[in-house]
Amino acid sequence: MDNVVSNSPSSAATNPFTVNEELSFEDGWVRVAELLQCAVATSQVLGEPQDVPQRAVMHLVKMAKMVADRAVECLQPE
């Protein structure tokens, strides 16, 4: 995934990533869907979150993944 690169591994106060300026709208949505899928898969590997905030975050990630997937579907030619 070479469209998002790390700026500074030690800088926690600022955004440690930049996005390739050449990334298209369509490719951006595909990458968003891929990143959200990775977040869901990572959560599943780590096991069921134990506290309410973690469950709430994963609920939001799953909802965002569904929206991103639908957006990518809309980009596909009919």
C-alpha cells in the first residue's frame, strides 16, 4: 500500500502519515475499504474487546467499512 507513507515514526503529536497526491478518488475509496477491513481483521485476531469504548470503536469501524464498500460498489461500471 504505497499510497500512504509514514512521515515520522516517532512523532505521536502530529499525523505520522501522508497520502500520495496522485491518489485518485476511486483508488482512495478502495484504500479506505482495505484499511477498514484490516482494522476489523486485527480486532478479530486480538479477540473480543472487553470494555465498552473498544466495542463502540469497532462498531463504528464496521459501519464505516460497510459505507466504504458500498461507495466502492457505486464506482464500479454497471
